[in-house]
Amino acid sequence: MATGKPSADESAPLPVRLVAVASRLFADQGFENTSVQEIVQAAGVTKGAMYHHFGSKEDLLVEIYHRMLAMQLKRLERIAGGDAEVADRLHRAVVDVVVTTVRHRDDAVVFFRSMHLLDPAKRAEIRAERRRYHELFRGLIEQGQRANVFRGNVSADIATHNFFGGVHHLDSWYQPDGTLSPQQVGEQFADLLLHALAPAIED
């Protein structure tokens, strides 16, 4: 992940700037180790300006979750509702979630490491949003199974959880300056999932 003092895009609207700076600091230092003072200083604003838009540091954390989920859900809805064959749509969906997770790495790091720090009501709200995404993704697998494009003796639920388990660990090993681009990593994730779902070839 990125290190050093986060830079604030002064052309961005203030709420967007605050969330971006908070995401970078939370990813680098952890939510608990980041102060409101550090956030406003990096964003170049006063605490009063921050509290005009966000009532607390936790509200910034919640907004990071909403931002990530809303972006990825919108993209998945567009892919899932397309006219392509179901295998192609699932392939595109896999690549998309991998690429967007890598390209929004600060948000992803915060997303996967800080859920337990939310109060129970907000945590339940975020989990419900994430569940909608997973259900739409799982629906693509189930659609392919009904059409006999994917094998029916594999649990769509287990396949979905297994795939996202791999996505959730991307931040622990993926290096932006490594040999594989986000697109290439996504393609390999997609090939592995589609291979696992492919109908068995009878002798």
C-alpha cells in the first residue's frame, strides 16, 4: 500500500477529499491509530469543516464502505444485466471485482481490515450491502447451472465464498510493481473459477 503523507486533491469536493485522505491514512496506519487531526491536516481543512460533513471519524469509515460497495455493485449490475452468454458475464464480473479491488487498494485494505471496528448497527448495514453484491454474483453461477453451462453438483454459495475469500487476500500479496497487471490477475482468477465450474467431460 502507499506510504508517506497522503496528498489531497484540492480540486475535489471537500467530502470526497476527506474520504480519500482518510482512506489512505486508515490503510497505512490503521483506523484506531489515525486521529481526526491527522485527517484534517492532510486534507488541508479545519476540524469544523470536517464535522460539517461527517459527525465522527467512524462516519468517514462508513463512507469508505459505502463508496466501495456502491461502485462495485453498480458495475456488477451492468455486467449481470448484459446480453452476453452467462459464462462471459461471469468472467467479466470476476475480472471487474479483482481489478477494482486492486485499483482502489486503500479502500479495499480498510474494507477488509476494519469491519469489526464499526458499531453493530452500522456493521449490519454494511454487511447487508455486501450481501446484495454476493447474491447477484452467485445468481450468475446459478443461472449458468440452470442452463447446464456450469456443473450442477457444485454449491453456488460455496463457489462464491471461495472466490471472494481469494479476493479478500489480494492486499496481502499483490504488488502494483509486480509482473502481473490487475487485468492479468483478474483473468487468472476468472479462468480458475470457470474451470472449477465447467461440466465434467464424460469418457
